[in-house]
Amino acid sequence: MTGLCIYVDTYRYHIDKPMQDIEYKKSIIRDSKNIKYNLEALRPLMGPEELTKFIKDNDNNPQIYTPSKENINSGKYRANLHMHTTMSDGEQTVEYRMNEAQNYAQNHIKDGYLVIAITDHNTVLGAKEVIKVLEQNPKKYKNIKVIAGIEINSIYYTSHVSPRPIDIHILLWAINPYDKFLETEFYKKDYNDKWNIKIPIKDFNEVISNMAPYGIVGIAHPTRYNEDLGNKKYPYITELFTQYKSLIGKVKFTEAYYQSYKQTQTGPLLGNEYDKYINYINSEAKRLGIIRTGSTDAHGKTIFGYK
Ligand SMILES: [Zn+2]
Ligand SMILES: [Zn+2]
């Protein structure tokens, strides 16, 4: 066993504390096996410590996650913690997303950064590309912080509130995309297999528990795929959040400030009922001590919206 192996073990078993950012970045450089990669170029990469502080500080701050005209013009828009690229089903490349973020931040944010997360579906390729783009442009991304992440499909089985299993997407942030386990689990053998959907869809409990040592694990867009549950969608959220909480000992978050519900809801969730449900999710997250974050879940041309 080398010293490095011991350190990896420490990270995996002490999941109540985030890994130190410097160790996180060193592990990426080491595991990439690219001798040209260096720490200085990874300055804009947000590690688990800095990210944990950022989301905790902004738990009660939906404004920074809301890309309204006013928030964009005033530079109050500060974070988009979930987006897709051509590495899965997004329309733009990782570099394009980072450039758009950098341009916005440079022109609108006077003090501080725009924080973005690249979270492609079921693949580490988007996260690897983040590292590559930063390493190739060590001085370019002065006004942004970037999170290397992944969004993982899972299924939640509940006998209490639903006769059918419910789709849940899980976000994993601040990953080392060169980690052997993640690389093997979320490889992509066929670039055209956009969602890498041939991998077996995994159980919610299993994904949350198994992924906890590899990053910061949270629940994406909690209203989606359960619009048809009627009034049972309320106890469903409470059950889901409680279960999630019981599975994970460290930082917990959910996208209470998800910006793209209106473009992504497919069921009968409209008008007042929609607002009531969103408010319920928000208050349950708060009650259970789950940090509220937000994103546009960008898939289309721009980071400022879903399409
Ligand atoms: Zn999703
Ligand atoms: Zn997504």
C-alpha cells in the first residue's frame, strides 16, 4: 500500500467531512496520469470544501439561482449548479458553456464569481472535459468557478404512495472523473448512446449510498416524474427526503430552486397546485435540514434556460 492509497481510503470512509480541496485537486491530477496537468490551472475548479460552504451560505438565497433579466443585468445571478453538454444530451460543448459563463461573469459580476456545474447524464466524460478545458486555458476562466459533476438516473420504489416505481435523478458534485470506480461505472462506450441508458437503472438507495464517498450527493428537480400521484405527491416528498437523509451522513441538498419546472413538467401539475407543491418541497427541505440549491438544468443553446 502506498501513501496515496491510504489517503483514498480515508476519503472513502470518513464521508461526514468533505475532502480538502487541495487533496481533491491533487487526486485528479494524479489519476489523470497526464503529466502536463497542474494545480495552478485548476484554480477555477470548485472543490468539495468550497462548494459545501457556498451552498450552505446560499440555502436561503433563491435570487442567486434565478436568471431573471433583472438578476442577470445586476450581476445578482451567481449560480447554475446543473447543466448538460454534448457529452450527453446537451446542445453545446463543455467549453462553450464555460465560455458563456465566463463572458457573463466578466461583464456583470463586479465582485465574486458565477458558479456552474457540468453534470452530464450517467457519464464522467463531461467532468473530464472540464478538467481538460481548464488545463488548456490556465488563465482564461478568472470570473467563474466550475464544478465537475454527473447526473445519475435512478428508480425509487415506494409501496406507500405509488403503485409504480418513480424516476429520480441524482446529482453528484465535485467528483474525480478519473477515479477508477466512477470511470468504470460511468464509462461511455458509444458516443451516440447519448444517455448511456444501456447501463442498468439503479435503485435510489443504492445510488445514494454508493456515491456518497465520491462527491456531494443530492436530489435533482424533485417535482419531476411524480406529477401523476395526486395528493400523494406530498407524502411522497416527505418520504423521499426522509429516506435520503437517513442514507447519507454528510452534506445533503436538493434543487428546491430549480428554474425549469415550467418547461419540463409533463403531467397535470398546473397553476396554484404547482405553486403549492413547490412551496411544500421548499418547506420540507428546510424542515429536514436539506440545503436548497438551484439550476436551469441547461440542455439547449444557453446556460440561462432549459431549452
Ligand atoms: Zn434530470
Ligand atoms: Zn439534468
